[in-house]
Amino acid sequence: MSRKIVFFFPSFASIEATAPLGILAVATPLLRAGYEICLIDSTITPNFKQRVLEEVQDSVCLGISLVTGPMIRETVEIARSVKEWDPDFPIILGGWHPSLLPRQTLEAPYIDIVVRGQGEDAMLEVVQHLQSRSALDLVAGIGFKRDGKLVFTPERPLRNIVDLPPKAYHLADFDAYERVCGRRWAMYISSLACPFNCAYCTNAGVYGRKWNALPPEQFVEETVDLTRGYGLELLWVVDDNFLGDLDRAREIAAGLVRAGASFKWSIQATTNLVARLSLDDLKLLKRSGLQQICQGAESASAKVLEAMNKDFQDFDSIYESAARCIAAGIRPSYNIIFAFPGEGSAERRETVRFVMDMCRRFPGAEFWTNIFTPYPGAPVMEKAAEYGIEVPTSFEGWADFFPRYTRLPWLNGRDHHRLQVMRDYLRIAFDRVPIAADRRGTATRIAQKCISLPARWRLRRDRYAFPVEVWLNNKLKQRTAALRPAVDAKRLEAPAVEAAC
Ligand code: B12
Ligand code: SF4
């Protein structure tokens, strides 16, 4: 009887490639039970379809991990091909999208089982039941098909992160990820859930709101081992809100300094908690290797923030904490969401002014902008009908939900185009440091610096007609693209919507 389980990770349209943490998490209990794991990540496997079709031949099942959006395209492609080879071969979906929309996902004819929420125990139990051919009814937290009908088992209680097994990092081909990304890095998670409930966020629907975390000693020991063992230069700690316990953060920093850790790391945290860190705290974090704190500023308009349920955010404290971060040598990094319901042109201008003001006052601060994307399970979706949001009625319908190019009933045609051009100008005007290695030559850098000045002028005056600088920047980017490796997940870049407007 086969002991092989195949996992597929579809492309997430970025060259910032590293191993998928969700799959590394569910792999550990399977390995401990004596199963062999084959992990195929589309981003580092040019002939991924053929590889999956070869590997499934002698395996028990295929597991796919995905979030809402373009990852659905390759999921469908792979699942359909596997079903063409053997209509009875079990295909299991896990991760955020199937967790938030289990019924609609399972309705797709090529999906057999969906796992809702944490998958460590559920996946092992599913595999064991598939092998013993016993009924799946006793496996909590899943959905499956019986005689063409969808069956859902009761919810599986959430486990705290301390009770979860370590991730199977040894399955990751870090050499291949480094070839694509230019940097050797990994994701690490040290806490689950977030106590807040922002209207656009789906977290509460999967992990609840009970923040729970690993003790500082475990964080220090695991991260030091991980980075030394695989020669990693950077860890992105993907906790939703790393600073849920400020003392824990301080102890982690002190522990890393004591351990002589030499890797860089970055975290995500809410602006109100970052604001509680003193300059001394930040200096200690910097000494421990912390290089960046990502925060969701989202908008500068009080009206929009209220609609987002972000009343915990205070702008004076954002300015103050940015100043302290810069003084400590840590990059404050902020996300912005444009076009949230209720954002008119006045509110958008307010946000652009805030971004420009921050970047001018704190060189080194950076902003990443997105277009509001209504995700399943987010509180804002309760008002979908009121906002005129067309909610897809099939699994495949969610494939184009992606903050880079989302179209909304109130943001279409010329408005959408104008916002995209403005986002382009924000990118040109102010520097951002991506995870992937900077492959630009000196000439490209100087040219981009030169066009940042007219870009700032345009942003100040809100003028985006004849965007020659954007055209120029695209030409410069093409030069850099030629230096990229052949395997580039950007192939999933937006469909031809930009050209249409
Ligand atoms: C790391 C990360 C990324 C990484 C990698 C994503 C990935 N797929 O691994 C990158 C940078 C690529 C990314 C990109 C984006 N992300 Co992201 N990301 C995260 C983040 C911070 C951590 C994910 C993680 O690794 N967690 C740790 C692992 C261990 O947990 P897990 O993924 O939940 O896995 C568990 C279960 O889901 C399940 N499971 C997972 N896979 C599988 C597979 C099988 C077979 C089974 C059985 C079970 C199973 O078992 C695991 C262990 O319990 C989450 C937030 C979060 N708190 O999780 C957001 C999150 C997943 N991202 C989100 C979003 C919106 C995005 C972007 C759209 C953002 C953007 N502005 O572009 C893009 C979309 C990417 C794309 N093109 O499709 C949303 C997803 C919403 C949704 N409905 O899907 C989240 C939840 C953030 C949020 N708060 O809204 N993201
Ligand atoms: S603070 Fe971040 S993780 Fe928490 S609810 Fe808001 S968006 Fe989600």
C-alpha cells in the first residue's frame, strides 16, 4: 500500500518565493505517522503539471493549499488534469479559501474533500481513513462528497500554537527558492489570531480572536536553529499581530541578542501596539536583527477608518512611532487600502497627503498600496448586497479577486484606471524594499530616482494625465525583468484589464 502524499502549492504571482508554511505544517504529523511527502511548488517547478501527474501515479492523494485569488487558476488546472487521469483519485483542498467557503469550494466537480481551518490533525485523519476505506464522517472539520451529496462534519476546535507540531522545513528546497527570489529566507509563525476585527479582514473566521503565542525561549531556539540549519538570511514572522504581548517581544529580542543570532527578521503588528514600544525597546529589537515592522495604516480618513472598524488607530502615535523606528534603524512599513466603501476623492486625497507627508518626514518609511478586495468571510461582506458587490457563485469565480487589480461597482473604467496610475506614481515617487533581491543596475536606479521628482509633483497636484513617467518606469522594469530567472511567478499577472480602460 502506498505511503506517499503529494502536495501542490499553486503560484501566488510573486517572485518573493519561499516554502509554503501551511503545507510544511500539515506535513509533520504525516511524516511522524510514516508517510512520505512530495511537495511540488509551482513557483520553483517550471513543468509543475507534468511533475504532479507523474508523482500522483503511486500516491494516496493530492493536497492543495490556497488563498482566495489567482492561486485558484492553477488549482483548477491541476485538479482537472488529475481527474482526467483518474476520476476517483482523491483531491483535498486546504488553506484560507476552502476554510472560508467550504461548501462552494466542494461543489467544484474536481474537488473531493475540503479541510476547514487548522489542517495538522485533519489531514492525517483524512489520509488514514482514505487508506482504510472507512467513512470520513468521524473526521472533524472537513467536507466531503457521498453519492454526489456534500457532507460536512462538525467544526474542529482550534488548537493553541504551543500545542502544534513544528513545521517540516526540511521539505523545502531553499536553493530553488533562492534562485527565483535572489534571497534565502523563510516564513516563521509564533502566534495565532488577532484580537481586532477589521471589516476587510478574514482572520477571525479561521483563527478566532484569542491571541495565543509561543514562549520567547521557543521562538529564540527555533529561529536560531532554523536560520543556522538552512543558511537563511531573513525570517518573515507572519504572525497577524506579533506585538500582542509586548513583554514577550522584549524577551525574544533579548534572547536573540544573548544567543548571538545573526539573521534579519521582520514582523507585522498593529499601529497602536507599535506605538507602545519605547526607543529603548526598538533599539533592543534592532540589535536582535529586527529590520522592519509592517503595519496596516490603511487610510488617513477618520470616516473610512471608522467604516473599517479601525477605531484603535491614532495618527499622532503613528507619526511618533515612525520617528522612533527610524531613530532605532528599523524600517516602518505601512499598508494602504484604497477604494474601501465610503472612500470618496476627498478621503483618497487625505490618504495620499498622509503617505507623502510620512515619506518626506521619515525617509526610509515605506508604503504598499492595494485596492480593497472583498474577501469571503470578512465582516464587510455582510453588506455585500448593500454595496452592490457581486459575490461569485462558483469556486472559479474567485480567481480574479486580487488587490492588484480588483474592480468594484464604485471603482470601474476611468476611476479604476486613474487609481491604478496614481498607485504607480506612489511606487515611483517613494522607495520600497521588497524581499526579493534588488537586481537593478546603477543606471536604472539613477533613472528611477530622476523620475521620482516629477512623480511627487503629480501626486501633490493630483494630476495623472499623460503618465510618461509610468511608461518610462515600465521600460526600466523590463530591463530588470530580463535579469530575472526564467521561473517567474509573475506570469499570473493581471489579465488584460489595464489595457481595456
Ligand atoms: C504568508 C502570507 C502570505 C504569503 C504566502 C501565502 C501562502 N499562500 O502561503 C504571500 C506573501 C504570498 C501572501 C500573499 C497574499 N496574501 Co497572504 N497571508 C500570509 C499570512 C500572513 C500567513 C500565512 C501562513 O503561512 N500562515 C501559517 C500557516 C501555518 O497557517 P495557514 O496558512 O493558515 O495553514 C493552516 C491551515 O490553513 C491549513 N492548511 C493550509 N494549507 C493546507 C493544505 C491542505 C491540503 C490542508 C489539508 C490544510 C491546509 O493547515 C495549516 C496548518 O494548520 C496570512 C495571514 C495568516 N494569519 O495566516 C495572510 C493571508 C493568507 N493572505 C491574505 C491575502 C489577502 C493575501 C494577498 C491577496 C495580499 C495582497 N495584498 O496581495 C496575497 C495573495 C496571494 C495570491 N496571489 O494569491 C489573506 C487571505 C484571505 C483569503 N480569503 O484567502 C490572509 C488571511 C491575510 C488576511 N488577514 O486577510 N500571503
Ligand atoms: S489588525 Fe490586522 S489581523 Fe487584526 S483584524 Fe485587523 S487586519 Fe486583521
